[in-house]
Amino acid sequence: MSGTQRFFTRWVDAETAAAMEANSRAWLVQCPSCGHERSIWEIGGIRYKAAGQPRMRLRCPSCGKTGWHKVYKSADFPVTQVSAWPLVRMIILLSLISSIAIAALVLVILKLAGVF
């Protein structure tokens, strides 16, 4: 697993982590030059409860060319009924932690500037 995958799956329960992996493996990335396909999970990403068909600028491991790879759902996309609450809880927790860190940094800067 990549660092991104380890970070996000650490904050959710095992069932949600498994659903994240299954969904990410079902999203495919296709090279515009040679047609080589691989999953988002294989390239170290996560695409869970996502929509749309974006493009990603990547280097193809098959032909070696860099280009805008098409991202799309595979035909056998899993239909899982996992609660979205663990994901929402993780987003709220990370937002709260970053807000507290920013507030602490602003307070330190103001204190060093002599305002407090």
C-alpha cells in the first residue's frame, strides 16, 4: 500500500477500508497511447464514492509515454452498501485537527510579534 492508502485506511474501520480498496480497484486508468489499463489502487491512489470521468497526467509503465490517462469505472464495479459515516467522521476529524494547528500557529506568531 502507498502512504496515501495507509493514511486513509487507518482512520476507518476494516469494512470501510475493504470497500475503499474494492472501489479503487474497480476504477481503471487507461493509457491514451497504447491502451494499457491498471487500477487506481495499483498506482497508489484511492477513489471511493467518487463520480465522473477525470483524466490524470501519468507515465505509462507499458509504453513509457506520458499523457492524459482516462479514468473510468470498470464493467464489474462493486455495489457495496457501507455507511458513509466513517468517511464523514474522518473528514471532520482531519478538518478539526488542521483548524486547531492553524489557530495554534497564529497564536504563536502573534505572541512572537508582541501583540499578546
